[in-house]
Amino acid sequence: MSTGRLTITVDGRRCDVPSDVSVAAALLAAGGDVSVFCGMGSCHSCVLTVDGVRGVRACITPVRAEMTVETRGFA
């Protein structure tokens, strides 16, 4: 259960999301479209770019305040 909220930027849009979840869960909470197949980092269905680093698995990466997420080019 979320204990607070924070702000991240997703594809250039500022989003208020739960603070103690994965990037994938934060994207879903923000109304985003993210593919999560396994939810435990075994596959590559949720790979995206976080703070300029390509190939980050959204399902196992904790969300952080002010992080920048780019989903374009990844499905």
C-alpha cells in the first residue's frame, strides 16, 4: 500500500504517482500504457528508458522522485 506520492516525468508529461511502487506500477497508476508480462524482471516486455539509461526494466525498478521515463520506441 502506498504511503505517499511523488512526481515523475513520463514522455514529457509530469505525473503524480505512488511513492513506493515500481516504475511499471507508477506508469499504470498514471494512466500510461506499459506492457508487463512477468512482473519480476525475467522477460523484457517492460523495457524503457529511465533518466537517459536505455534498457531499464520497469517492473523491478523502484520509482524515484523527479525521474524521467521515456516509453516511446518500446512496446
